[in-house]
Amino acid sequence: MFNGNGVVIAPEQKGDRALWDAITVALVAPSSESSDALNNVIEHTTAAMHEAGQNFETLQRRELTVDHDPAQMLKTRYRENSTGHDWIEELVFIQGAENEIYSVALRCAPEHLTRLEPALKEVLASWSVPEPQPQTPAESAPGNLPSSPSSPPQGSQPQERP
């Protein structure tokens, strides 16, 4: 999933893994020239969720700032066609410095949302993506490693835009 550009975080749970509550963090769209990349990803995601579920309902959509980057949150509720399971998904799409789009998504049973939403907020509060560093031709040669790793900037609290 996500061609190696993502991670799923889920505590051990009983039953089928397809029904586990989880938080997924992934790069969902590489760098883009489009100034509307964020909205395009959200529209594509919404369409895919409509196809996969019954009784699809958008509960909330709002603009945010996550670690000084523009972001949008989409909160939905639906019943998954393949399993008949009810889900709440809270997806935050973050636009990086080169218009790449990252997704941080909580997918859980509706009755678990209150317990798991603070974990999603913690992931967002700690969010940071290192700024791309220009490399000289010598640095980009195979086998050359940086002499000292750079520290990514500390994340900031997600902020709702006025």
C-alpha cells in the first residue's frame, strides 16, 4: 500500500485486521505543479469513498495549518460495502513545500472515535517534514552520506484558518 511511502499504526485488536481501527500516515501525491493539488486529492478521495461505502456522509470539512503548511480535514461516516462495517474516517491532507500531499488518517468504528481522536491530534501536533536540501553533484554520488544528519524542525499544533 502507498508503494512504500506510508505507515499504518494500529494497536493489537481482536478479529479480522480489515476491521481494526488504525491511523495511516502516507505520501499520497508526489510533487505537483498544480496549485489546486490539495483540493484535487480530496475530491478523488471523496469519490473513492462514495464508491466503497453506503450511506456516505461528510460530517465536516475545514482548512487547517499543520506545521506551517496548508492542510484540509475531511471527516466522514459510511458503511463499507464489502464488510457491512460502519466507519468514521478523519483525514487530514497536508500540502508540502513542493506541492506534495501527505495524508494522516484515522479510520475507526464510530463508538471508538472519542477514545482515538486524541491520538490523531498527537500525530498532527508532532508533524514535520524536513525541508529538501540542495545537493552538490559530489554529495549525490552513490555511497556518499551526510557527515551529520540535520534535525527536522519541531512540529506545531494544527491551527484552524480563519
